[in-house]
Amino acid sequence: MAEKEKLAEKLFRETKTGWEGIDLKKKEDIFSFCKDYMEFLNESKTEREIIKSTKKIIEDNGFKNIKEYSKLKQGDKVYYNNRDKSMYLAIIGKDSIEKGINIIGSHADSPRLDLKPNPLYEEAGFAYLKTHYYGGIKKYQWTTIPLAMHGVVVKPSGEKIEITIGEDEKDPIFTITDLLPHLASEQMERKLKEGVKGEELNLLVGSIPYDKEKCAEAVKLNIMNILYEKYGITEIDFVSSELEIVPAFRARTMGLDNSMVAAYGQDDKVCVYTSLRAMLEIKEPKTTAVCIISDKEEIGSMGNTGMESHVFDTFISEILNKLGINKPNLLDHIFCNSKMLSADVDAAFDPIYASAYEKNNSGYLGRGIGLNKYTGARGKSGASDANAEFVAMIRNIFEKENIEYEFAELGRIDIGGGGTIAYILANKGVDVIDAGVPVLSMHAPYEVTSKFDIYEAYRAYKAFYKS
């Protein structure tokens, strides 16, 4: 090798796909891990379903509700279920918790359509449900695709009725219609973001009238009667419901080489699953390990199940109470000594839309877990900017374990921006960096990830917990 080539190998940052030179054993491990991940996705499309699935998994692995403990000790595995929509887990470490905790935080919510409080109406012989989109979506992507309904209806008595329609092959599905090209000349003149308007995202749910007797709104009556006979609900019960409309697509392996996963809601369920799997495999951690599965990230983390609430602080305070060490300001000191990976996805470079990215500072599919030192918009507005010392620490953890990683920004400067829950924990004094899986078609009804990156994220989270 020429001296110039040796020097370049020594000094330049190597950029290559992680699949290059991978051995058969690791490839088999990756594919097996991602098979389990896809099964998890198919069972857990909403935040409530994520928490329900997680609760079963962790209880099967020795975790108990923190309310069951009067005292805690090293090795105890506890969780706090926040209203069935977010959850916090911890394994008490060998070191004093006063030295800080290692946190990995993801979010269970994904862009979707929610039913309005008064959704059902009839027009021209069709019954529709009105929706209100949740999170940042391209509205036109949600028309003419198969959609399913997931969620709960709660009666004034407290009775909770779970509803899932459209996932079983025997179930009906729903859709939102669009205008045929022959009649769409006026629609096609709209700007792309207004091609389909929010008030046009109405779900088609039926067309047969109630035939026992003639009446007004007979199709609506028939739909309501079907719901009443199957679920015992009436129209007023919609106001105390959380019914979400999500794609009826199943998670599938993608590509002739089976190298990718295509699925709804990988932002951020891919980080939920990988961080949860990592947590389950930690044995006797040195530092107390904490896993956050938050809600409402897609709309600003507000509300009592979002990270802006103080419920997470309550969970950590309860741990301190049951360790018998709580005292004034201890929680603040612990946060100031703590480290966190904000486990959220990153926008992967898409060569079809290359102008939206800056190639030298983009995440690429197949190169490992993606790290963002900062997110925000324009002049880093709203960003949590990780300090160099903490970035070096994370590099050291990953490099010791030969974990493939890459650093990126969220597209070109001034073209957009985004954020995660990182700033919320950073505001408490925690050292935080964003670390997640690069995604193609983020926020679309069907997102794409690399199986290699999914597996490296799991390995990275596990290494962080062990550090």
C-alpha cells in the first residue's frame, strides 16, 4: 500500500455500508431479531397497544409494578404505567443512584388520524367518520389506502371497550377516497400541501341503509346499529373515546435481498423495541438503568403522558423513597449526574430527493445507528446540543463494542428542522444526545428502515446500559 493510501486510511473517516464483509452468523442474528421486531409492530400500532405489549413482555421477564414494593434494593426491576399510554422502567444498579442513572428514552406515538368527538355523519348515501390528523403528515398520503381502526371507548360507568377493526383478514377495512384524475383539474392546481385538506380526510365506513323502516339518515343509523350490537356503544360514546385510524398494512421484509423493513409507525416504535430488548438483557447493571417509553412526542410532548409532564420525575422520586435515601434536591443532583440517549429516528438520505440533504452530514441506511449532536431548526433553534465531552464518551462506548454508528443533521440548514424529547431531559441537567435508526419516508403511512441499523441500535443501547 502506498504511503498516501496508508495516511488516508489512518486519517480519513471510513464511510461504508455495514453489510460489507458481514459474516453469516451476524446476518442470521440480524434477520432473526428483525423478524421478532416485525411481529411486535404488527401487534402494537398505537401507544396503548405498545404499552399493553410491553407490560406483558416485561412482567414475563421479572419486572414488577413499583407500587408492589415497599422497599427497593440492587437488582430490583420496576415499572410505572402512566395511564396505559407511557411507561418508565428501571433496574436498580450496583452503584449508588446518587451518582446518576443511564436513561434511554423513546416514544410510542406515531402520526395518524384521530376521530373527532362527533365523527359520524351521512352524505349522499354514504356514512363517514370525520378525522383530525395527529402529528406532521402529508395529508395526500392518507387517501386511497387500506385503513384500520384501533382504540378504546370508555362509558361513564368506567367500562372500557377495546376496538380493533381492519387488521384481521376477515375484518372490513376503511379508506379515504380521492378525486379521479379526469375530474381533478382544479384540485391539481392546489399547492401540494393543500392537495388534500384536513377537513377532506373523512373515512368511508358504510353505504347500506337501515331497512327495518324508512327514516332519515338511514345509512348512519345502520352503522350505529352495527356498532351498538357488536360493542354496546351509542353515538354519544364517541366523545369519551380514543379511536385512532392507522394503515392496515402489516410490517413486511423489503427488497429482493431482504435487507429492509417496511412498516407503519417505525418512528419511533423501532427505538421502543430496540431499547426495550436491550433493557431486558441487562444483568446487574453498574449504573441504574432506566427506559422511557413516552407519549405525545409527535405533538410537542405535552399532556400528562408526554415528557413535558412531571410524571417521570415522580417515578424517579418514588425509587428514591423506596431506596430510603430521598432528601431535598437529591432528584436534581441525580439528573445532573445522569446520561441519556434520546432514542428517536433520523431522516435517512434519499437520493431521489438529494437536494433536501447535505450529503456529508446525512444519515444513510445500512451504516449503523444514527447520532444527531443537535436537531432544532435554522440557527439550532430549539435544539439540545450535546457537549463534546459527552459525544466523546458515547463514541468510546460504541467503539469498544465495534458498533457501527454515523453522525448526521436533519437535512440542509434552513430547509426545515425537527426535535425529540432530548431537550426536555437536558433542561433537567442530563447529558443527552439523539441516537436512533435512520428512516426513509418518515411520517408516511409506510416507512423504511435497514435491518442492519435496527440491530446496531439494539447493540448500541445495550452497550450504553452496560457502561
